[in-house]
Amino acid sequence: MCDFVGPILEVIKFVGRPAKKYLNYHRKFKDYEEGFKQAKKDLQVREGDIRLQLHDEHRFGKKPRPEVERWFEKVEKKFDHARDVEDKVSKGKFLFRSCLGKLVDEKTQEIEKVRAEGHFSGSLVVDDPSAATPMPVPELVGGYNAKEKIYKYLEGDEVTMIGVWGMGGIGKTTIMKHVYNRLFEENKFRIWTTVSQNFDIRKLQESIANQLKEKFDDDDDLAIRAAKLSGMLRRQGRYVLILDDVWSSFSLEEVGIPKPTADNGCKLVLTTRSEEVVRSMDCTGVPVSRLLRKEPLQLFLSTVGQAMVVPNPTLESIVAECDGLPLAIVIVAACMKSKGTSDPVVWENALNELRGHIRTLQDVEDKVFACLKFSYNRLRQIDQDCFLYCALYPEDHEIPKEQIIENWMDEGLVEAMGTRRAMQSNGHSILKKLEENCLLERVGDEGTCIKMHDVVRDMALRITRKRFLVKAGNKKLPSEEEWTEDLEKISLMHNWISTIPPEVKFPKFEKLTTLLFRYNGLENIPESFFNHMPNLKVLDLSNEYITILPESISNLEKLTALSFHGCKEVHYIPSLLKLQALKKLDLGDTSIKEIPHGLEMLVNLRYLNLGYSRDLKEIPNGLLSKLCHLQYLAIHPASTRAEEMRELNELEVFEGRFSNGPDFINFTGQRKKLHRYWIWVSQYGGYDSYRIRKDYSKWVQLDEIGLTMIGDGIMLACDIQQLYLRDCVVRSLNDIGGWEDLTDLKECLVLKCCVKSIFPSMCRQLETLECLDLRFLDELKGIVGVSSVATFSSLKIISLLGCGRIKNLFSAKWVMPNLERINVLHCEKMEEIIVSEEAETIKFQYILPKLRKLVLRDLPKLKNICNENGVMVCDSLQKLKIERCEKLKRIPLYLGRDKDEPSLPLLKKIQVDSEEWWESAEFDHPLAKNVLQPILYFYDHNTRRWKPAV
């Protein structure tokens, strides 16, 4: 009925309007449609041109101008509208072409208007103050003179190239990290990159470009890349380039680094073990010496802790054996701390053992290795094996913790404990022990990666020199002499080895169990290559360019782990029928078109990854039910049938797509809770739609689902953490089955859905929610349907974008003690952020104790942030940004009593459109504007930048 009511009403309206205009829409409908298509195409071209210009101008420390970002948002919105129009046209009836013609004409004009707005004078980018962060670094003990000398050279004009040199583990990198952080505090532009022992011009160019957020074309040769890099660096103006761990001299010109001079104001600092490198690079040398006098004891005590202090003679003797070498002191101290005892007998024994390692050694570097070996020898065998495995990665490589633990599990280094989760926990405990002993260092955002100090890695390679062949990060295949028959593990990852020549003669590798070819650009492998490796257990060929795999892989009967992950050119996998020992098979992100022969016979398989296999259209019936020991399963975009998974009782992790609600509900209802899952429910297997952010371990996306399907066929698991709805027809989230039973929902993102309210009324799910992200919800009128007291006790972020009908954000009755960010953008009818249902006659305070950032942009009808008698108490507020909110006058921030000096101690920046708007803005405190003036910024439309008001 709904399909006819609209057109009939339009016909009734048509009778009372000029017939000529509507007949024109009807008769020339095809012309209007062609004009619409052309307008859309022109907008796409204009968008492409602007994005290309933005790419050319964008560099490290820069970000797109706000109006450019807004224009892109408008373009996205117009393309969404265009798709809606195309959908209506495709379903339209001939009788109602006049109505459709009018719609097409209106949308054509809107698109042309947006295209006309896509002209920007001047640069498309502005400064981005949030582009970098300081480096985590321990307190500096010793090296003060070297640090100050380096900084003196950086401050002056006479010295432009500085070489910091000293033996490995002496503290060069630590000193430079302190220098880097000082430059950061002073807002001076600096670039840090690690060179490492296996010097490669291409990798160094790539590393510097990455620091600048730039990229090269794949087909650029070294000279072209050098020219481009030189241009990138020149555009930065004055900078300090820090090259850490340089082993040999090289030509700055060949790399593309402009020579620093007093005229260009640039500086270069390198760290190296070799004074000869300093001389040959024409640098002014800054030597770093061993710790002196009380410094070694100070460093030892700061590492071991005061609680572990033992009688002075023993402690001081142990410190003395480390010979003033910082790395040796830290590792020996960490080793003693891990023993957790201050018993003098234990410490005496440790001293004797340490002396046994060192006393016969004269070379200083050998003494460092002896100290490291002392710590290594006191580990359990399993911890030693896991530590040595880390040396298979390239020097200075940051290894994700999850990845290294997965590697240990593949190797059988982590004890089999029944479940993947238990084994991962065991792996984390091993990592923690190695970190506590300072044999591995925690790096990366939030400590998610680990790294080996290059001296520690050298020690590990000494221990394994006859058993491991490690050429990770090299440029070429090892020589024939290096392929020895006693090898147990070979690592050739992160190289530039494109081919293995068939004429190379390999011995019979009877002991070889691990071969790591990863990120090489490998294009072909001789057919007989794997015939030399009868006992191979782990084969990793991930992220290679290879197209045809040798059939000899089919004979590796002892393989337990096999990975071709990211081999995008692989369309066919040789038979797996003989690989009965296989426990892990990773074919994710390949181009296979069908399941490999023999896969159904791999009854020992615990891990199967077919995720992002874009050309794999279906999974054969009966396959999954035969792999009953699977603990990890990823299949998408091909859909999965719940009935097939009924026998997978050991499954812990699942990533996949169901094409309908009944399959999804059958899956969630037939099994125990999964440790992790990422599930899409969508009738369409679009490849790109699945490459989205998954921040939590339990995630569900409902994609283009109608109201009937949600009500009849969707049942959410009670432990879901992240819910994503896109293009769904649903009155509120309460329409989804299982909603009322959710206990741990952390994030909810609703995009382009026909929803009038997100939550029909107050519900307990609101108490766990941390992030609420609502985008382009044209029908949304309120977040909570029924006005009531609501407790969002965990909510940290609330964001609205392009919700055109909502008039207020939330009620004054809501309790949000942990809210940190509010973003409201492009909501055309938004009138008030915090609404009070009752008329308030006395002043009230709305308390948001943790709010750090408030952004209000493009809200043409916004009159109030809150009731005229209300104030916002936001003692943690750091940033306030108000743009194009012309009707908003009062800023209701509580700044203290009128008689007191106004105060918001953490507020660092206020950004508003113009001085005129600021002059008309109102504060309750009479002195507010005077006090806030130093942190006030106006937008300068001429320079396209935010500028301080004073």
C-alpha cells in the first residue's frame, strides 16, 4: 500500500500546479536523468582532483583544512542521496515519471552546487599539532655530558652533522631519545629512523618517508626515490634527522637526504659503534663512555629496587663485574630482581657464577655478552627457546606480542594446554618474564610489541650460530656455503629475494624444522626445492608475490603449520591430502577460487584461516563438520552455514559471515560462548565492507537488514562488545533479539539506518556502553525514546554526524561520570545539547567531571548548550571548539564564583569562528573572556589556519 500512497498524493498535488512544468518532467525524463548522471560524474571527477591535490600537499605535521574535510563530508552525503534517487528511479512506474523527474532535477542542482563549492584557494592543508608524541624512555643515568654537548651543537649554527659513537649497549640510543623528547617539548621538527646492520638504501628511504607520512611509487628506481625524498625533506623546512644504529658510511645524496648546512637550518645526528663511521661521514664526534664512579651502582639500584638491597660488598662486587656498561648492568640487575630474594647466599652464588663467565675475558664486548649470557642461563629451557626464536626477526624489528606468541604456538614451544586461550596466556607469561629480565623491551602503542636490543640479539645469534641461519632484513639469498646440513631454523623474512635460482645446490636438511619466507617479494620457487626438507614442520610463505606453488609442498608430510597469508596472486594450492599432521593452515587474503584438494582429510587441524579470500565463493557441504577439532576459524566473504558448524565443539575464535538471520541465530544458540568472534550478517558478500575497525574481541555487524528479518531471525549473544548497524530498517535497538540480555556492550555504531530512537527507554545496556557513534540517521529524533533518568556510567565518547532531525542530544537527568568527548556535527535541527524537561527556576549544575573535549560544528539552529539557568561543571575540559553555530551565544561553563578569579586549570585551547562571534558570546562569569583570551584561537579564512587571538 505504501508504494501507491506517495505517488497518488503527488498526482493530487500535480492537479493544482502548472501542468506544463510537470509534463516537461514527464516528457523529458530521460534528459533529466542523463543530466543527473553527468552531474554525479562531474562531482566524482572534482572529488578525485581535490583528493589528488591533497595527496600532493599532505605531509607529516599537516592535516586537511577544515573546510576541505567538510566538503568531502558533503560529497559523501550527496553520493548517498544519489544512490537513493537511482534506487527510486529503478523501481519507479511510468505513470509517476513527472514526480521522479522533479526529484532528479532537484538532486542534480544540489550536486552541481556542491561541485561548485569544490574550489579552494591556496593550500588544502594546515598544521597538525597532534602529529607526534614523545618517546618512552627510562631515566638517564650517566651520559649527561654527551647529551648536553649534542644539544649545544643542535642549538648552534657551526655544527650541522653530529656522530654519537660508542660500543654496543653503552647508552647511545637512550641519550638520543632524551634529546628527541626535548626537541618535542620545544616543538622543533624531528625525524627518527633506525638504520641497523643490514644497511639498505631503499629501506632507509622508505623509513624516512613513512615518518613523514609519505609514500613512493612501487616502480620508482633508487634515483627517482632519492629525488622525491629530497623534495619531501626540503618541504619540511628546518628539521633534525636522527639516524640510529648506523654501521657503515653511506652517501646522503644517494639516499636523498639534503646536506645539512647553516643556511637551510637542518641537522643530522647519527649513532654508531664505529668512530670510523663518524669520520667518514664528516660528522663532529660525540663519544659516549662507560658509567663512572657512583653511576653504575645508581643504575643497578634503580633497576633492582630498594627492597632487594643486600650487604654492600656483594652488591658492589656484582656491579663492578659489569664494568660500567649500562646494558650489562640493567640486565644483570633485572635477572637478580626476577629471583625475588635478598638472601645473601643466593647473591653470593650469583656473584661467583658471573665471575666465572667474565674473569677470563679481556675484550669489553665479550664482557657484555658474558653478562647477558649470565641472565640467559638462569632462564628455564622453554623461556630460553622462546627468547632465541625472537632473533629470527630482523634487527630492531618491532614484533607484535600476539604474533610472536602465535609463532611460539606453531613451533610447539608453548606447552599444549587444551585451548588456544590457555596457551596464549602461557605465552604472555613467558613474554613478561623475558621483559622483566630486560632481554626483551616493550615498545609500540600501549606496549603491544616487543623488540630485541641489537646487542642482545647478537648474543642470541652467537648461541644459535650453528643451528640458525638468519638473514632477515638482508637483500639477497644466502650463499651456498651458508646452507649447511645441520641447520634447524632458517629465517629469510623481510628481504628482497624475488627468486630462488634452480642451479643453487642445497644439501639434505635432515634437521630443518622451520623455514620462514615472509615479506620477500618472492615470485617463484624451484619445483624440487622442498624435496631437500623431509622433516620440515613450519613453513611460512606469507605476503609473497608468488603465483604458482611447487607441487613438492604436497610431500611435506611432517608439516604442522603452513601459511600463504597475503599471497594475493595465488589462485591454486597443491594437494594437502598427505599433510595429515597439519594443525594450522592460513590461506587468508589469497585469491584461491576453490578449497584445496584434501583439506577435508586434515582431521588434526586446529586453525583454518580463509578470511578475505575474495574469489572463494562457497564452502563445500560437509567440509567443516569433518574438521571437528578446529579452535580458530575465519571464512569470509563467502557465507557460512550454521548447520555445518554444529560439530565444531572446540571452536574458540570465529570470524565469518552469515547470509541470513536464521543461520546466525542457530549458530549463537547451539554452542558454548566463544572467546572471540567477529560476525557479519548480510545477504551480500561485498569484499570491501569487511575491512573495518574491530576494536573489541566480540563484534557483530548487521548490514542492510530489514525490520522483519531483525525481529524474526536475529539473536545477539549476551556477551557482545561491539555492535555495528548499517543501512538497517529498525525502530530502535530493542527490536533486535537478545538486546535485553546484553551484559558487556562497549561500543555501538549506527550508520544510515531508518531509526527514530537508539534506545526505546532506559536499559541496563547503557551502563556498560563506552562509545556511541551515530552517523547519517535521517529519522533519528532522540537517543533514548522515553524521557527518563538514564545512567551511562561507562560512556566515554558520544558522537553525532549528519543526523538531520534530532533537536537535542541528551537530558539533564542523565548521569555520565566518565564522559570524555562530545562531538556533534552537521545536525541541521539541533537546538540544545543538554535539555531539561522541567522549567528550571533556579540555577543547576550539570557535572561532567572527565569531559576533555567538546566539539560543536555546523549546527545552524543551535541556541543553547544547556538551559539558561544551568551551568556545566567540566574541570577536566582541555579543548572547546565551536564552528558555524551562529545562533549560539551563551557558553555555560562554570568558572567559579563571580568574586573569584575564573578558573579551568586544564583548558588548553578554545577555537571559534571569528572575533565577531566571540565578542557576542556570553559567559556567566564577568571576567571569563579576559582570562580565556590567551588560549583563544580564531579561524583565519585568508591563511586557512587557526591563529591565536593574542
